[in-house]
Amino acid sequence: MISAVAYYVAGVLDRESMVSIVDSLCESASFRPGDRVQTLRGSTSGVVVRVLDDGRIAWR
């Protein structure tokens, strides 16, 4: 997402494309226990243990 915004600021990417990319990344996903997850930077990964009432996930 950060690179899409940076490309827009640099003038390489048009506004509609940047908004589309950011919107698609902001859509909420439906996680279930056992799903594999990874941080945005890819530095940490794990498995969903449970989904909390407020939509956050507990993962290990």
C-alpha cells in the first residue's frame, strides 16, 4: 500500500489506480482458525488460533 501511494505522489500512478489498490487492501477478510497468516512485510507468519469478537485475530 505504501508503494502505491508513493507512486501516486511521484506522478507515476494515476489517482483511480491508487485508490483501487488501497481499497482492495483495506477490505476485511474472513479468517477462520487454522488459516495461515503473514504480516504485510512478510517478516512474521503463523496460524490463526481464534477470531475475537471485535474482528481481531489471535494467532501464533
